[in-house]
Amino acid sequence: MKKIIELKGITKEFGGQIVLRGIDLDIFENEFVTLLGPSGCGKTTTLRIIGGFVDPSQGEVLFNGVDMKNVPPHKRPTNTVFQRYALFPHLDVFENVAFGLRLKKDSNDKRSKKEKEQDIVDKVTKYLNMVGLKGFENRNIHKLSGGQQQRVAIARALINEPQVLLLDEPLAALDLKLRQEMQYELKEIQRNAGITFIFVTHDQEEALTMSDKIVVMNDGEIQQIGTPVDIYNEPINQFVASFIGESNLIEGVMKDDYLIHFDDKDYVCVDKGFKKNEVVDVVLRPEDLDIVSPEEGFINGVVDSVVFKGVHYEIDVKTSHRTYTIHTTDFHEEGKEVSIIFTPEDIHVMEKW
Ligand code: ATP
């Protein structure tokens, strides 16, 4: 895959406040990349630096190997879809999408007016089809739902065929059902358009659903880069584990390279190269744990609460050290004495965060 964007040692200060602390990131052709992290971690600033709306304090942004210093947004091979997409209320759907093409003046373009107009019609039709708005050409913007307006904004941003589309929480204003629908559609649009999408969100589910690659950020730094499966199954630290999916977070000490001690017991775990006596973080995912009778399991406790979640029960088991959360399809009554079991593979051991 061809590398399109390189961020090298990007830092950003706003009036003495450091908001990005050395961001290194490579983005490739045709990728759906999501910048994910809590509010204020620097996602939008990173996106704006890529788009050329904000200059980095230090570091370089390269597009196709070329330094973008002093290259303004409209000269970069990018286009942006913002959360509050400003469509033109006095223009219909067709003209809103065609706007960017009509704006383009190219003195070397020797085609007749008719040929140019046909090209505009062809392209608008292509991108309206792609975002599922075929037949909406003459609709008034006011007569569209929020989701349809968002699709118009995406078609309008795609029509100039940028190499990279930057999307800053474009689904945040939509209600949950529509947002979930649009997640699948956006991924489909990205595949069909064959261009790179860089998507900003603080919603882990959105990131897991759509991305080829997730960049998890916290406090101006990248914590982990990986596929959704990698990030979920192999979180690099407790921050990533707690931000993506649910977790039981525990501190442990290595007794040997494959033996870990927590909550007063030793457990066999997978050898990840940690040294004897090293203090480590442990993550146990609720869906990896099971509830059995007191004599069958490792950690005994009492069922503290039971919540029905549709596909599973979320059960809190109170032990002498902590409360464990467990997802299981079996019902267990509150107050019941139980025990928790798991396999060595379920114990995710990681460096102390
Ligand atoms: P959110 O999800 O809330 O949008 P974010 O991860 O996108 O958060 P940024 O918008 O990049 O975070 O902001 C990172 C930090 O930089 C915040 O503390 C913010 O207040 C600060 N910041 C962003 N833009 C400016 C600016 N123009 N002037 C001063 N501070 C800014």
C-alpha cells in the first residue's frame, strides 16, 4: 500500500498549553483511519493540522513525500466534512453537490460549455448514487432529514475527488439509530470511492465498526495504532483497554515469566516477556469470564447485581478484593455464592500505565 500522509514529530501549543506531544503517524492509500480518544485529547487539532487549517508548532506534515509547510488547505489533496456541515439553503441538492465543481476555474480546460455541464451532471449523479440519494437532485435542503443532509455534505466533499477526506465527528448530531446506519454506509462509501478517510470520534463503537486502522489518543499522545481487532484483543495499556470495550482493571506482580499474582493467588498466564517481580497491569474482559459454583472456580464471591442487556446478563460479583463485572448468557440470582473462572489467554498482562 502506498503511503499518502506522514506526520513526523508533530507538536502543538496554544498559548503555552501543549495539546499535541510528538505525533508520528503514517496513513496509507484507501484506508479508513479513525482518530479515537476522549474529549480534549487533540484529535481535532491533529485533523486540522493535516488539512492545513492549523500550523504545527513543531514537526512535519508530508503528503506523497512532499512537505506541506505553507501549503494552504485548498491546495492540499484533501477535503473536509465538519460536524456542522454548512449546506446552502437556497440551493437544491444537485446544486449543493455541484458547487465545488462550478467553483473550479481552469484556464487550460478547452472543453465547450455543454461538455463541462455534462461532466458536472455525470459527477453529481455518480456521487449522489454513491451516498444513496439518487432521485433527490431537485429536493430543497429543508425537506431533507438530518441523515440525508449529512449525505449531501459527504457527496459535496467527494465530488472534487480528493485523495483524502477528513471527517470531524460528522455523525455526532444524528440520533443513535441513524448514526449506526450511517456508520455502515460511510464505510461502504469509502470503499466505493476508493479514497482515504480520516475520521475523528470519541465513540469507541463507531471506531470499531468503521475503521481499518484506529489511532487511540490521550492527552496529546498516541497510545496505540492498530486494527479494531488488535486494539480490542491486545490493548497496549489500561487506558486503551478501558477506553475500548469494558474491562476489569487490576494490578498484578509477575512471579515468573508465565505466572502472575493478583488478589492473593497465582495464575498461569501467557508469557509476554515480563520479568519476575515486575509490577504489571492486568485486564480481564467481562465476556471472557465465567461464573461457576464456589468449588469449581478461582475467585469466590457473591452476586451483587444483575442487569439484563438483551444478548447477555451483566453480573457484578463482589469478592474480598474488588467487584468483577462478567457478561454471561446464564442468569444468576443476587446474593448467590459463586466463583469466577477464566483461561490463561484471558489474562491480558501489560506494562504499568
Ligand atoms: P473534542 O472531542 O472535545 O473535540 P479533541 O480531542 O478533538 O476534543 P481538540 O479539539 O484537538 O481535542 O483540543 C485539544 C486541546 O486544545 C483542548 O484542550 C482545546 O481546548 C485546545 N484547543 C483547541 N483549539 C484551540 C485554539 N484554537 N486555541 C486554544 N486552545 C485550543
